[in-house]
Amino acid sequence: MPSPYSRLILVFFVLCLSTSCQSSNSNNDEYNAEIYSMDTIISLRVWGDNGNVSIQDCENFIYSIEDRFSTTRENSTIYRLNRSDDWISVSQEMADVLSFAITMTHQTQGAFNPSIYPLVTAWGFTLDQHIVPDSDTIDSLLPLIDIEAVHLDSEKNQVRLEENVQLDLGAIAKGYTADRVADLLRSNGHSSALISLGGNIYAVGKKVDGSLWNIGIKNPYGGGTVCSVYIEDKAVVTSGGYQRYFIEEGETYWHIIDPRTGYPAKAGLASVSIVSDSAMYGDVLSTALFVMGLEEATEYWRTHQDFEAILICDEGDVFITSGLLEQFAMVSTYTTGELKVIYP
Ligand code: AMP
Ligand code: MG
């Protein structure tokens, strides 16, 4: 039999517990988690009621995306597509992402091309067993990098890849995921959250103190940041040679490949960051503009102008599109290059 004292202690304990739950459910509390998925460290920071439940929802969603989009998981949709030249049924979600990827391949004139997988594998980036392929190997793979060999039937949600053609959604999937995670958090009632998937950042609303999010752009030449962008309800997505690379005989080879040459894209840029409403759009464009180089990227922005960009050149100069001027600050300690503005 419990004594009256122990019953009193129990009641007191339960009261304390429920008070602490309540206070951690008040709107200004932060809930956060860090997980490893999609080959990268993912950090989720959520403010507002039931943030812990929302974080769990996000984690489950992210793991499920990895299960469907991975090139190496044996049951993923992409894995199955890459090993067949028959029509394969895909989800509405996969059909939508592929449809956007195909459109963007045309729009970027092939700088972004999700049929890049045979080359990604040849350079050993798929399993992190890096090698420099000989030029004959590259020449033999180039004809497979062909978006016309990727067939999507949007009525039936079926996809067919021609023989030996293979997909890699690595340059778009994290952006897509960031957008969906942001949607999920909004629909769970959160008006403030920060999502970071590798180089893909999405800021939901403003910070709880009402100020804009301050997103630092990494210095591609070492630690620290080069500049900050101030945003709300936007994505900042960065592609850079420094993110994944290997060095052989003094030469650096990175994971972003120019589909037109088959070699890592060396167009004079160290990193490209895109500021846009959609992280998926930003993800495609950061990869594409990195491949294009400064001149072609500038022309692309002037033609489209539905995003902003920060382009850091090999020599360290920082080019920003003029729409960022009001929401941008250089870091005073960055002295490697100068700030230059691209106008329409
Ligand atoms: P990101 O970090 O978004 O620039 O994407 C780079 C990843 O996308 C690489 O690790 C490859 O898996 C894949 N990739 C590399 N080059 C390209 C390209 N030109 N177009 C589309 N995907 C690419
Ligand atoms: Mg990308």
C-alpha cells in the first residue's frame, strides 16, 4: 500500500511534469533534430506547438523519400528504373519531379541533366570509390546522357529508360524534399522553421522574434562565410565544388559534372547559391548555373529573373544579382575578392 506521503509526492510529480510539457508547448520554444539521410546531414529546427511531433513527421517523410529516390537502395523507384528498359509505373510524386526535371533539362540547355548517372558512377561518386576514367570510357558514356531517352507518360504515370540510360536525381531531390518538409510544417501549424538538407536551406516564415532569417553563404576556400542573405519563406540552395571532391595527382575532381563534356564542370565558379521561392527550382538551378559558368549564368538570370543568385568565382570575386541588394551583407573579414552586382 502506498503511504499518503508517497501519493502526495506522486501527485506533485505529475503536476510538475504537465507544467513543464505545457511550457515547452508555448509558441516560442524551439524543437530540433539532426539526422543523416540522403547522403547528407539534415537539420530541422521548428518553433511552435507540438514541434516534437512535427519533427518526427518530417523525419519519417525524409526517410521515405530516400527509400524512393535513392540510386543505390535496391527497392527504390530509381534503382528499378535504372535496371530496366520496360515501362515502369511510378507514383504521382515521382512523375511530377521527373516532369519538372525534364522541363528544366531543356530550359538549362542540358547544363542540368538527370540522366547523368552513368558518368557519376564512372567517376566513382556513387559509392565514394573515386577514379579518373580514361577518355575512351567518357566518350562511350556521353551518348547515354540523353534526356530524349527518358520517356515519361504523364497520363499513365509510367516511365521508360532506353537501354543503359540511368537517372540520378541527386541534384533535385533534396530541394524537392525541403519544399515538401516546409509544406508539412506549415500544415501542422508552424509559422517559423529552418530546414537544412546539405546545401539546401528553406526558411519558413520569420524568426520567432519577428526578424528575417540570416543565412550564411559558406566560404568555398575555407572555414566561415562570405556573406549573408536575409530571407523569409524562401530557399537558399548552394552547389559548390568544395562539397564533394577528390584529388588525384594534384588535380581536383568534383561531383558536379558537365553533361556536355563528361568531366567535372570547371567553368570558373567555386560555388553558386540560388535564392528562390521553391527549393526544388533552386536546387536545379544551383547545379545548372555552376555548370554554365559566370557569363552563361548571367544571361540565364537576365532571361528568367524569377530567382536571385550569388556566384563566387574561382579567384574569389562575389557576383550577386541586383534583386538581392536590399537583403544582403558581405562578411567584413572576407578579403579574397570583391563584390560585384549583376543588373538586368
Ligand atoms: P547538387 O549538389 O545539387 O549540385 O547536385 C550534385 C549531384 O547531382 C551530384 O552528386 C550528382 O549525383 C548529380 N549531378 C552531377 N552533375 C549533374 C548535372 N550536370 N545535372 C544533374 N545532376 C548532376
Ligand atoms: Mg542541385
